Amino acid sequence: MKETASHSNTPVFAKNESNTKPVLYQHPTAEEMQTSRLAIIWANAKDFAIFIATALVLWFIITFVLVGLFGG
């Protein structure tokens, strides 16, 4: 019973190789840089809906403040 206890669970590898590749960064292709029309339309529609909702909420707040100050 003269076994040496190993306190490490890391495996032993034959040699230490780097995982980095020679090309670290590549510029995106033209196809990768183009945004689909549906994505652009959807983003614009969401922005417009947020704008309209904000404008309506602010209009109601201003209206109620003015009615409270000056009477209806």
C-alpha cells in the first residue's frame, strides 16, 4: 500500500499546444454586413410605436395637469 495519492484531477497531456489560430480577426464579408429589409422595417415599426405611446402618455399628463390648474 505504498501508492502515492494524486490530489489533482487534471489530465496529463503529451504536449502543450496553443489553441490560437494564425488569423485572429477577419473582416466580415459583404453578405454578413447587410441587414435584411424585414429587420429594418421591424425596428422602425417598434421605434414608431414607442414614439407614439410616449407622445400619448405625455399628452395625457400635460392635459390633466392643465385641467387641474385651470379647470375644465
